[in-house]
Amino acid sequence: MSNQKVNPFTGRPIELYSGEYYAACAVGGILSCGLTHTFVTPMDVVKCNAQVNPKDFPGFFAGFRNIYSGKVSHLGFKSGIAGTLKGWAPTAVGYSLQGMCKFGFYEYFKHLYGEMVGAENAVKYRDLVYIAGSASAEFIADVALCPFEAVKVRVQTDPLYARGLFDGLPKMASTEGVGTLFASLGPLWARQVPYTIIKFVAFERIAEVFYSFFLPRRKDELTKLEQMSVVFSAGYVAGILCGVVSHPADTMVSKINKIKMEGSLGQKMSFIYSGTPEAPGIGFAGLWKGLGPRVVMIGTLTGLQWFIYGAFKVYMGLPAPGGAAPTDAKKH
């Protein structure tokens, strides 16, 4: 990476850990999460409906085929590609904001916590620094995402509710209250915080392994293609782990945003899980509905996210992600 050390827009280097550095990371996060989540909207539509409408969406391929062929038009889905793209706008806006906060604040908190514990401890206990940095960043990112996630899930699982973001968001706010837009924040944290911790910690560690043992040269001696190969591979493996760990909470988020009932978050979760004698809940097995499609989606998504984020950082003259201790970025 030594042949590109400057910001292509200003012609000068970006100082690490400066405001300009964190802004560049935030823009990389917008591109990383916004583009990838929007790209896999068809997978997301099927995944969400496999969780809440399992009768009509018994599996990934069957669900996709049912939408495309018009077999689930009675639920409000259009046939063809249009039906599979339901909810693309709240997805694009919500996950762009989430990515901005996720990656921007992760870089900020990782460096902050590394400085707080000192260089030696930052290397020795780097997993804890990665955990604290990623959890702090995701806590903020989910607040930005939550209202758009609520609209996305509602229009994807109840297509007749609204066309998309611009009529769905004001409709939910006006008819059910602004609080409804944040009703799933708790489960969203439960889904996304563990997901993001694994996404960043596993990526950092897997990238270290790839750089240290599978490649014969130091990171700064590798070509851009080789570095990006490591970034994508480490990101994909981390994504598979993320998808498995966070899936039960993801199912609960989909269910909460689907149902229309009064009560606290705990009451809604209890109703979804345990149900009533007349309407049994989903139980433990139901929490894992749609796992297959989600693992494929999240693995691909996470690998692409890290690739886009890494490519943007490299383009801006910054070190590629992974393979360095929290306070050691200047040695990339």
C-alpha cells in the first residue's frame, strides 16, 4: 500500500485518528453497509417472511419462487423482481446510517480505549479493546437504524401496509406512535451488538492469522489484490459466525415488528415465544426459522462489507483493515 499514501481528493495524507480520518471511515461505512444491504434486499424479504410467514415461505428458494411467480400475491406481493425488492428504501437509508456509525465509531472507540489502557495492554488485551469498541459503536448505530428497520420489516412482511419508506414511516408514527418505531430497539441491540462484536473481533483475529501464517510476506509488502483477498475471506468467515449467533434475536425483531398489539417489550416477547392456548408461540425451535437463508445472506454480506470498507480506505490512502493492534495502525 506504500504507493498510495494521500487522499485523492486533497492530494495530501490523512492524519491517522484525526477528524478527517474518522470522517473517511464513516463514509466507508455508509458505502459498505448501505450498498450491501440494499443489494441483498431479495434475500432479506424471503428471510423475514420465512420467520413470520413460514407456511408461504417454507425455504429460501421456494420463497423466492413464490414471490417471483405471483403465488403469494394474496399477501400483497407483486410478482417478478418488483416483489423481491420490497423495502429497499428503508433498507438503504437505515443501513447507510448504521454503517456510518458502526465503522466510524468503531475506529474512534478502538483507538480511544487502546490509548486509555496503554500501548502494551492494548496489544496484550486487544480482544477486549475490540469488544468494547465494537459494542460501543453498535449501541449508537442501532439507535439510528431502528426506525427504518421497523418500517422495512413491516412493509416486507405486510406488503399491503405501505408502498415503502416515504408512506410507511409517517403512517407508523401517526397511527401507532413514534414509540412503535423504536419498539424493537431492545431486541435489535440483542441481535446487533453480539453480531457486531463477532463481526469485528473475529475479523481482526482471522485477518491476523491470514496475514501471519498463510501469506509469506508482511502486510505492507502485499499487493492491493492480496490484501483485499484477505479482507474479504476474513470478513466472510466472520459473517457466518455472526449469522448463527445473532439469529434468535433477529427472529424476535421480525416478529415484534410484524405483530400489532399493546403492551411492553417483555409482554410482546413472551407472547411471541409462549403464545396462548388458542395461538401457540414459536418456542425455541421457532427462533431458528430462516437460519439457512440468513447465514448465506450474512456471510456474503459481511465479506462484501469488509471488502468495500477496505477498498475505500485503501483508495483514500489509509491502511487496509485488520492485522494490527488497536494503537499500532501507523505500522501497517
